[in-house]
Amino acid sequence: ADAAGDAAQLQADSSAAGIAEQRRQFDALQALLKPYTDAGAGALTAQQDMLGLNGAEAQSAALAGVEGSPEMALLSKQGEDAILANASATGGLRGGNTQDALAQFRPALLSSLINDRFSRLGGLVQIGQNSAAGQAAAGQATGQQVSSLFQQQGAALAGGVLGAGQAQ
């Protein structure tokens, strides 16, 4: 009877160790994927801001952020300098075509940068979504494995009780 009880306890302890390891591995997986899920969530919020889904104030701030970015400043300076250099070289510095080109350049550049930023944010959203899906799949697998180990643990303990009863 003692041997049956001891054997059952060993099996139950083994199942408990398996449960603890499953949980530890799941926690480690969550920690590894956290930066990606966080980045995806932040990128989704930024996209929603750009679209105005979080209100007009958030949209204004997001678009102003693109317009005031160092990238916009550098590209607009380079583009305007190129337009002026070309006009100067061809003798059309004071012409209407040059003025039209300068007037259209910044809005077109801003539109392009907004679209580019939105697209890059979409890539981060996809990474976050994939990480979250990976966590969900791992969570489901962990739950199934832990459930199976709990069943094994219960069966081992029940077997020990039955074995002890039969021995007595």
C-alpha cells in the first residue's frame, strides 16, 4: 500500500513539474514576443491617428508630425534646391513654371511621406499581429498540454489510492 501511494505521488509530482515547465516556457515565449506585439499595437494606434479614427486632434498631431519631421525638412530642401538649380541653369529662374513647380513640390512630397509612413506602420502592425497570433497559438497549446498533465496527475493519484486500497 505504501509503495502504491509512493509511486502515485511520484507520478503526480512528475506531472506537476511538467505543468510548471509548460507555464515557464509560455511565459518565456510571451516575454520574447512582447516587443513585437507592443510595436504592433503602437503602430496600429499611429495608423488610426493618421486616419482620424482617434479624433481630429490626434489626426492633426500625426500629420503635423510627418510635416515637421527631419525627413520632410531634408527632402524638401533638396527638392527645392534642385528645382531652383535647374531653373537657374536654364534661365527660367523667375518663370511661372519654376514658381508652379515650387508651389506643387511640398504638398506632393508631404502626401508621399504620409503614404510611406502609413505603409511602414502597416508593416509593424503585421509583425505585431503575427506575434499576437503566435502567443495565442502557444497559449492554446500550453493549455491543452497542462490539461493533459492534470489528467495524468489525477489518474496517478487515483491509481495510488486504489492500489493502496487493494493492498490493504
